[in-house]
Amino acid sequence: MLKEGEIIVKKELCKEEKEERKEEEKEEWQPKIEGKKPKDKYTTLYLKISPPSGKLSDIVRMVSYIKSKFNNVRIKIEIDAGEGEIDVVDYENKIEEALKQAGIHVEEERKY
């Protein structure tokens, strides 16, 4: 039973219109660069990002993928911590020792 405002449409007509729309969308989203071929590969990447601390594992996975594509990958991490405190002994025993054991070179260090 039909309700007010409903119409009956042939299935075949809908398919044709849908296919025509797909063709129009393909044409519409093509990059339009005159005189230049669009680049399909990058040969160099540089990213400076500030991820939230809970997303570091995502960054590690991304870096692993980048390392699978590039031979020379350098990673720099900047840690800027404030509005808190840490004992000098805790810093030496936990932070410095962890960096030392991991073989991580500290380029710059500022402690106040």
C-alpha cells in the first residue's frame, strides 16, 4: 500500500542515472594541472608534528612504515614539560638512564 508522497520508479531508470552520476563525479574530481603531469610519488618527506602523548604508538607505526619506503629516515623528538616537578635523582635514574640504555643521543638539554 502506498503512502501519500510516495512514487513508483522503474529500477532500470535509477541504475542508468546512478552510473551517469559516477561518470560525472570521476570527471569532476580529476586534477586539472595545465602543462604539468601530476606527481605520483614523493622522494622526500619532512613532518614536524605535535601528537598527544596517548598517540605515540600511532606515530611509531607510521615511522616504521616510512622506514620501509625510505633509506634515510631521521627522527627528532622534542619534549617540553612544565607545570610540575621531578626530583634530580629521579631524573637521573629514570630519564637519563633510560636514554643511555636505549643509546639515544641528547642533542640539547635544558633543566631548571
